[in-house]
Amino acid sequence: MPKTSSYQKDLIESLKDPCEAAAYLNAAIEEGDRSVFLLALRNVAEAHGGMAALAEKANLSRESLYRMLSKKGNPEIKSLYTLLHAMGLRLAIEAEPNTCEAA
């Protein structure tokens, strides 16, 4: 009988790819729920070696990273930018579809 792997394990493995991680985080943002986005960030952090490794890479304390990504976390934009940069990602702003004039 073939072994099956858990959804979480497969998810974390796929989030090691920066393009997959970016799409995953963008989908979480579109949900419009901060806790969903923070959970997505925790999953991407786990894919990048876990909280301790990522905190070191981002020059953040492990405790502040845990606090920032907790269910009640409220990361400052600077901390979010630093964290994303450490994961090889960046923050971008896009116009809503059909809001830009045609050139």
C-alpha cells in the first residue's frame, strides 16, 4: 500500500517555491481576513526553515516573529516588509481590475 502524505506536509513543501508562496499569500489576502493572511504567513515561514531560522534571517527576535504571526498579530508594515524580504518575496500594490484607463 502506498504511503500518503498529509496535506500540511505537501503544502509546506510546495511553499518552498517563491512563486507558489506568492500565489498562496495573494489568495490569503483576497480573503480579506487578517487571521487567514497571518496563518498563510506562518505556513510560508515554516517552509523557509521555521520561525527560529526565519527570525534570524530577517534580524527579528523569534518571540516578536511569533507574536507578529499569532492569530491576534498585527504586524507593522516595516516588519512585514522585512519578513517578506527574508523569504524572497516583496509587497506590491496593484490597481483593481478595470480601474486603469486604457493607454
